[in-house]
Amino acid sequence: GPPHCADGKVTSLMSQPNFDQNNPYQAPAPVPVVTPSPQTGAFAKLLKDFQSQIVALGAFWIIIGGVTVAIGLFATSMLAGELDQQALRIVGVIVCAMGAVWMALGVFSCLKHMWAVYVGLGLSYLSVISNLFNFNLCGMIILVIVIIQAHRVISWAGQLKRAGIPLTARPGQLAIQSRPLDLS
């Protein structure tokens, strides 16, 4: 007899949800014809700019972190005989830890993690405040440039997310509109 469900209703193979997926005799799907969207080029440029600039920002933070770690290591090793060793070690450890944080934020920024950009931006603002108190004009100028760059990266990331484009996508991988080929 005909197959029955648990509730006693008659079912057929055609009404089963996976019938078309498992049917080796079904007609082939229409071949999509790729037609680029007018926005594809703009989003590809935006994605390329975002990716190059977030890597530049991350690389800067890695360099700053490396220099900071080097200064911390230098302070603890070379100057240890001249000053109070305990206080110098504490300062050296703090400086090395901050350098390691900057380096980690740089690496995660290069990997397109936006949380790292936000944390790095916050630390950059704190660094600007400390440079204001020390009247370090050169450091302030560099940090203002970094802050502007971080805000640009955040803005581009927002535009890409609103467009549904993953931040790790390649410009050639952008979703482009497709339509079925009319075979008639």
C-alpha cells in the first residue's frame, strides 16, 4: 500500500522535503550569468583601502610595541647597576607589559579584529593625554595621525558591515549579482 506517516496521512516521495536534492534525474539548475553590480567596484575599492589601512595601523602598533619592549628590557638590564634595582625592575616590567599589549593589538588589528582597533584607539587617546602633560609635541602629532587613521578604519569597517561584506573578504570575492541564464 501507499506509505503512511505517524498521523495516518498518505505521503508520496515527491512531497518529501529532500526529494529534489536526492533526485539524480532532476533537470540541471540554470547557469548564472555574472553581471557586476555598479557598487561592486566601489565596495572593492573600499575593502582594499580598509584592509591596507588596518594592516598599516596594526604594523605601526607592532613597531611601537617592539620599541617599548626594547626600552623596557634595556632599562632593566643595562641601567640596573646605576639605580635602585627593585624600582627599575618594576618600571621595566610595566614598560615591557605595555609594549606586549601594543604588539598584541597590532597583530590582532592586522588579522582584522575590530575590538583590537577600539582598544588601541583608547590607548592612543590615553597616550595623547600623557604626551600633553610631558609637552611631547612630536609624540602628540604622531598619535593624532594614528587616532585619525583608527577612526577612518572604524568608519570603513562600519560601511562594509552594513553592506554585508566580511572584513576578511578579498576584493575579488565580493558578492556580485547573478541572474539565471535564459535558455529560450
